[in-house]
Amino acid sequence: MEQFEKIRMRLDPELKAMNEIITDTLRTGNRMMNGIVTTYLEKKGKQIRPILVILSAKMFGDVNEDVLHAGASLEMLHNASLIHDDVVDETELRRGESTINRMWGNHVAVLVGDFFVSNALAAGIKTGHLSIISALSALGKELSLGEIDQITNAREHHFDEASYFMMIRKKTASLFMHCVKMGAEAVNAPQEEIAPMVTYAELLGLCFQIKDDIFDYYDNPQIGKPTGNDLREGKVTLPLLYALNNADEEDAEQMRELIKKGDLSAEEINRLIEFAKIEGGIDYAFEVMRKMQEEANAIIDRYPDSSSKEAFKEIFEFIISRDR
């Protein structure tokens, strides 16, 4: 966490300028909307995604207004997805604070999320780059399809890794990929130089989601969701998938039937969590992330040394090692 904070501090001038764009873009004549948005923006997360946009731009050129508007557009689109997710998941707390749906109801929360989406597109248009506007449109589709894939996997009980990785690529990694792509395109980097870094960002995003999924197997009040919440919603993630596909078949079949039954009790959720741990699911998930990190390092090491290149590598390590 300390190393990530150092990166964020180095980029503080750019992040402040970007956040001012977000504030200005979301300002409206409606007092209710202004109040909700202002309160929401006070609870900023780590802002990893706009940091990736800025680092990508710095790796290929200098940060300009187009970079800042690209970062702002992606951050607003990301936050729109979080606001809508909170409605779908009936989440009451995010980053330790009440969600918009808890405070104002689902109707208002959906409208606020839509407001963020529209303003994300408005910020993207200000870059003047058709490729950036196109990327925002493509990203919106991928995020939606990723969520639908997750619902499908849960309802149809897909217990294979291929379905899981396809889903998290759309749901999470796609955003990381577009961050790097849009940051580089905003400074007119050559496409042949951008493409490997987009693959790097894909690996980074996959690891981000895998680590996020691991958190569900442990008590951690800092994360803001109870242990087993994914299982409660029928979502089977990598640690449990590994256990189901590698444990003794009789034990694995019992666990599969438990998941298919649905409406799990706290005791049944704990059984599944312990099963995943005992059968090596957590260790396997970490092995997968470390292999992805090695693959990513092989990609980025081909680029010239720079502070941005080092920052990318440090963020990758942070994502795997973070505790929230």
C-alpha cells in the first residue's frame, strides 16, 4: 500500500486536475442531484483506473488535456457501474459509507448512475479522439455483458474456469485495458506500441478481480462486504472452482449439489469456503496471479526504462499483495 500511495502522490497534480474536470462535468442546476453527486465524490476510492490512464500517457508522451478528459470519462463510467451494481446487489455500504440506493432508494440511484454514464461520454467527446469515444462505447457494452455472463454462470451453474475467465475479462479486465489504451491514444502513441501494453493491462485486470474474489473467503470489515457474499449470490469464483474440479469426486459432487440448491445458510456457506481452502483453491488462485505477473513482466520489460514503467510493475505487485 505504501508504494501505491507514493505513486498516487507523484501523480497528485494530474489527479487533482482530472477530479476538477469530473466535478465541473457533473455540476448541474438541480440541487438534489448536486447534493447526491457532491456527497458521492467525497468518498473517492484508490482511483487505480485513472492512474493507469495517466501512467500510460506518460509512458508514451506528456499528459495533456485529452489525457485528463479520458481519465475523467473512464472514472465516471466506472463509478456509474458501481452505482448500478449497488442497486442490483442491494448493497448498503461502499467504502464504509451508505450507498446512494440505501440513502435515496433504487429509483434515484439508477438515475444518478445514468447521469454519470452520460457525462462520461461528454468528457470523452471533449478529447476529440474518435478512437476514445469508440472505446467508451465498447467498454459500456463489455461491462454490461460481463455482468450478464456472471448472472448466467450462476443461474446455469457453470463450474469451468473458461467461463469464469471470459466473464472477468469483460466485467473487470476490459476497464483496465481501455484505461491503458485511451491514455496512450490521447498522446497519439503508435498502435503497435500500444497493443502489448493493452495485453499487460488485461493481465493486471484479471489479477485485480481474482484478488477481489479471494477476499470473499475471509473476514475483512475494511472491504465493506461480508464473507461469503459472492456465494450467497450464487457466484462461484476461482478458489472454489479449482476445488470443485480437483477434489475427490464424491466430495466435489456434494458441494456442487449444495451450490445448485441455492438459498444457502451461513453454515452451508462456511462449508463451501472451508472446502475451497482445504482443497488448495486459495493457493491455486495466488499461483495463477503470480504466473500472470511473470507474463506481464515479460511484456513490459521490452519497453525502455522509465518511472511510468516501474510504476506499472509496482501497481501489479500492489494488486496481488493488497489487503483491501
